[in-house]
Amino acid sequence: MNQAIVKKIDLGDGRIIEIETGRLARQADGAVVVKQGGTMLLATVVSAKEAGEGVDFMPVSVDYREKFSAAGRFPGGFLKREARPSDEEILIARLVDRALRPLFPENYHAETAVMITLISADENVMPDSLAGLAASAAIQVSDVPFTCPISEVRVARINGKHIINPSAAQLKEADIDIMVGASYDNIMMVEGEMDEVSEDDMLAAIKFAHDAIRIHCKVQEELAAEAGKPKREYCHEVNDEELKQKVHDDLYQKCYDIARQLNADKQLRMQLFAELVDQYVEAYLAENAEKEGFEPEVAEMLVRKYYHDVEKEAMRRMILDEGVRLDGRKTTEIRPIWGEVDYLPCAHGSAIFTRGETQSLSTVTLGTKLNEKIIDGVTEQGVDRFMLHYNFPPFSVGEPKTPRGLSRREIGHGNLANRALKRMVPEEFPYVVRVVSDILESNGSSSMATVCAGTMAMLDAGIKMRRPVSGIAMGLITDKGSDKYAILSDILGDEDHLGDMDFKVAGTTNGITATQMDIKVDGLSYDVLAQALEQARQGRAHILGKILEVIAEPRPEYKPNVPRVETVTIPKDMIGPIIGPGGKNIQKLQEETKTTIVIDEDDEHGYVEIAALSKEALDAAKERIKKIVALPEVGEIYKGKIKSITSFGAFVEILPGKEGLLHVSEISWERVANVEDVLKVGQEIEVKLLELERDNKLRLSRRVLLPKPEGYVERESRPRGEGRERRERDGGREGRDERPRRDDSRPRRDRR
């Protein structure tokens, strides 16, 4: 009942990955537990026994979830339980999905669910780098058909050295952070961010990751041989080879002719292709309707399926044989580009970027510390000061729909653009930044259009970026059975869908900042990847030139509606006086200066962030704070406010929260019999700090700042402190008789 099979992967530096099967989740088709350190992932796969009726594709779903109990934490929110997946969980699921999906057999159409769950979390082991291995291992021990095992690893370069699956702490020092998914022979997926590294450096990191993945794949093969089930037999497709050949013969040239109508826009091309197949289906069904046993639904499904293959072949042959693409461009040519900044007058920054039939309208909003995104995940807590959100409304591709929530695709594309831009924000930039890209048209690489529009909007907002960023999507068309291939710059949507690679690269003039690659064919060599990267570099440079023609430098001044933000460093022990009892002081300060104030601290200092809509308000608040934290200096003259009056003088506030005594003798050169005859509560007067007494009591004088009357004679007085010393010497009985005091120790009620 408890006979688990365990395989181990030695990472070579004392770290061990264990893959266990046979103990948990045994009713799933396949299940494994992957463990490294204290991090454990449970991965399962379940596939339906039969394909759904009319399904002609692979309906696989990959889900990744993290349990808060894995790290000994409670979920946030009112319900205190895990709910919908977070953005981070969705991104990890997408990474696994993109590596797995191409390796299911093309003719396998049973609904399949892959679930990966973080059940134990070690802060030193990042779970996302184990998720692909766990999912693949679960499939390997199941009876679900799969071409070959894969794995995913994270590779980071730290101080020039590559590390497989680094810790979160190590990752903070890395200039390369990429996830690589691959089989033993082929790279399947790459995604990550870099600090402006060269193409050669990126390829070296991919190769380093692939060497580690090969070991993972070998171990999975050993696990499957020992614990795996025989792969199931299935028949999910009904094919008609004679009909397939007929569709090809009848429609190939017509498809080719439509594809060859150069410069046709996307909508017209789609319409022409749709009309071609619809007319053919209608004619074919009418021609065969009277045949015995003819099934029109099956026939239509097969014709449309075979037509898709014909359309794909026509487009690919045109590129391979003639070097001409659907819109008439050469393989290295970039579509026409135009852009505009400051399109939205009330946004802090805005830009339109249009490349061919892909268009992004992007905005930038600058905020204060109050606008930071709070990260409260299972394995990561903290704040994020740079956000990028990507929206893909249905009208951008001519679909008559309205949005129904955020799609996983939108989260993934936004994350890629975020990675491309975030490192270009200066480290000491005082604002929280939110970039929003709304895709208004789409025909290929809207995520890279987001990078370009985001750069322009950030410059329009006045952000002094380290360097502007541009992005491009590369494609690939290969010829099975030969070594012929074509690398395409700035791909169209159809070239992505019908091609063999989608390779997005974003970067500056200094190097790459982010990349995402999905490869759909086997045996892609590193030489081809290197050529694609070089072609991408040239394309990025062209696009960046077009961006700089629109806006070459950041806006010299922020727009009037941008909050002015400044941070004042203060001693930690002065945080309390600024806040005041129950927040009274800071609330009053914000109300009177019309500012927003946020206070933070570290081990050594306090930090007061002041935000205001005008420089005058910012300066007023800053001056008030400086006065609160200022230390009174003897000899300095202060303009203070009288807070209260007594018979012996007045208490004057010379700095916020700091009051001193203005003795009646220091009010004027003339004798003052009644203080209220001279001073009033709330009156502002100038005083000089004469002395800082014990317990930080302040002794003030007003009269030293007034003209001394002519002929004034100072009254004789004992030196200050002489009376106190004499009283202490005489036992505190100056001017009293020396009779002993009576015993008053008995209770008061007994005294007479």
C-alpha cells in the first residue's frame, strides 16, 4: 500500500531533487511528488478515456496552485481560504503549458487536466523551477500518450557564473533570469528578463540550462520504465485520405492565389479565405448528398480540417520558395510605423504606437507610496512599485464580443512587457509607476507593441529612463525533409499561427531586457537561434529609431496634474512626534498643507514621503516637517506662537511640539504686572532661546530682541541658581524658624 518509487537528480552542488510516485493520489492517471529541500510539489494528470464529439484539437488544461499552509501562513481576505489563482500562479501554469502542449500526439483529442500544487514551501527553493519537471514526470508514469519527457529549469547568471534553480535571495543579484523548457533534444520554451545582456550571453545561458534538462529527462525515462503504465490505445480521428487529396488538389492553387494578393489587409484576407472554404463545403455537400451512407456533418468537419492544412502549406511555400510574405514584405522587412505622444491631455503620460495593423494606446500614471501593489503570496511578500497592465478587447480583432474578465493571455503578455521595461526605471525614482496598454488593433505581436508604446508613454510622463526599449516578434518557417528555412521579422498573426516559432525579443541599444520564445518544431539548431537573435537586434534598432523620431528625450517637466513627490530622511525617534497621538499631528499637517504623507522606516532612519499637487504645498509640508524634527539651538531667534499664559509668564511654541517658558521678567524691559496685558494666546512673537535647561526645558526671552530704553538700570538680582543652592544648603527651610516639625505620620483623620 505504501511502496513508493523514488528517483534522484543531483544538481552537482549538494542539492538533490527527488521524484516520488506510488504513494499519493493513486486514482489519478499519473501522480508524482517532486521535492527539493523543503519545497514539495504534487503533480497529477487525468485524461478522459474518449475524445468529445466533434473535437479535433488537444483540449489540455494546466493548473498551478499554491497552498498557504505550505508556508505556514493564513490566506488574506475575509474568507481566509484560497480563491481564484493569483497572477503569479497563472504565469507559472502558462510556462508549463507552453512546454507540454506541443508534445501530445496531434491525433490525440481526449480532454486532459494537469494539476500542480505547492504543498510545502521552502524559502530557499523556488517552486516554479520544479513545476515543469513535476508535470512531465506525472505524465511519464501515466498511460496518457506523450512524445517524450521534458523539464524546465531556471538559469541565472550571478557575478558571471551560471546557476541552475537559484534561490530567491541569489536571484536578486542576477543579471540574467530565464526559464527554459526543453526535451532531451530540443528547446521548447524560453522566457525571462535580463539586464541588457548580449545575444551571445543569452544563448550561453540557454545552452547551460539545456545541459541540466537532459539529465532530468533521463531520470524521467528511468522512472517511467520502473513505475509507468503502458500507454493507452486510442482512435480520436476519422480520416479520409482520398478526400484529403481532393481538397488539396482543388484548393491549393486558389489558396496560394489569395495569399499572393500582396498588401491585402488582414480582414480582407480572412474574408477571402472564409468565402473560399464555405463555397467549397457547400458545393461538396450538395454534390454528395444523395450518396448512400453520406454523413454531411462528418464530411464538413473533414473538409474544413484538410483545408486548414492546405492554407498553411500555401502560405509556407510562398515564403520558402519566393521569399514573399502575406502582406508582400521581405523576410527582414518591418511594417510601417507611426506614433504620437501626449494624445490624452489629462493622463500623466500617453502614447500611440502603430506598426502595420497592430496598435497600442498606452498610458502612464505616477503615484505615491500609497499606490504600491502589495504582494501577499505564499512564497513572496512585499510591494511592487512598477506595474504594467495589458488589455486585449475583442474589437481589436473585429470580434462582436464584450470582455468577460481578464484572460490568462492578457496576464502573460502584460508580464512580458513588464519585464522588458521595469529595469529601465531609475533606482531612486520617487514615484510608483503604472503603465496600461490597451490594444486597439491586433495583427501580430501586440505585446511588443506594448513595449514600444510603453516606452513612449514613460518618456512623455517625464521618466528619465536609463535607456528606451523597443521590441520585435520573430517567426520561423521550416521545410520538412530539407534544410531550407526562413526567419521572419515582425510577424503577422497568421505567420505566428501557421509558423514554427514565435520569438519575442525586447531590449535597448545596450542589450536584451526580456524575451519569450515558443518553438513548435523539433531539431531547431542553435545556429538558427543565433541568426534569429541577430535579425531581431537589427529589427529592434530600426523600430527604436522610429520611436526616437517621435520622442527622443523624456519630458523635461512633469505635467501639471502629476503629484510632486519628495522624500525627507529623519531620525527614527522623530517618527512619533510627526505622527502624534492617534495620528493627530500628521492628519492636521496633511489637512492644512493639502498633501499626502506616508512614513516608512528601516533599521537606521525614518523616511517621510510627501506628495502634493503643487510645489508650494510640497514646500510648506516639508518646512513643517523639518521644524518638527529640528533640534532647538541656543542663541537662535524663533518666530513662535503663544500656547498658554500663566501668572509667571507664557509658554511659547517655537517649533512644532517644542514649547519653552517666556518668564514674565523676559517679556519686556519694563516691569510687567499682568502678562495678559501684554500677550495674548495665539499671538505670534519673536523670541530668542537663551538656555536649554535640564530635561530639555527651554528658557526664552523676548526683551533681548527689543530696543533697550535709554538710561535703563538693571535691577540687582541674585545670580540664577543662587537661591536654589542656598535652600539646598539650609535644608530647604530658608526664611523659616528652626522648630522641629510635629509628627504627621499618623492618618489625617486623627489630626486635631
